[in-house]
Amino acid sequence: MASYIAEIRLLNAGSDAFMQCIPRQRMMVNDMMAEGLITSYAVSADRKKMWCVVEADSVDEATRIIDQFPLSPFMEAEVKELLFHHMHGSLMGTISLN
């Protein structure tokens, strides 16, 4: 598996239809993060851009994953393979509460 970053332009971000998709979007992203499909997710404060890092076997698979988002009718995405993706939390080992 490789890491891919999706840079997503959000369209009609203030519309009622867009806003109604947000709860389902958040649930789906949370589920995908729990499954390890998405490792990072961010939205700009003006709601015009969104970025997510997706774990997939190909750029096509990464694109198919983000195309499942409830907000996909409002998205224009560009997906690129990453050489690496470091995050602060990923540098720590798993804590055991024995």
C-alpha cells in the first residue's frame, strides 16, 4: 500500500444541500479513519479546500475511496502519490494500559 494525498476543491460550500451532507461526511470519514483507509483529514476555515491522506494500492483506488464521500457531488479532487507522510502521533508507539 502507498499513501496518496487528495487536494479537494469544495464547490457550493454554503448551500443547504452541502450543509446537509456534513453529518454523513463526518461519520464516513471517522469510519474510514478507524479502518485505516484515511490517515489524515483537514478542511480549510473558509470551507473551500479539503485535504486527506488515503492509504490505497493505486491512485485509482484512492480516487474511488474519496468518490464515496457524501460531499463528492460538491468536490473536484486531484490525487497524488506521496513519497512519505509523517505525522506527530505516528512517531509514538502504542501505549498499553496493563
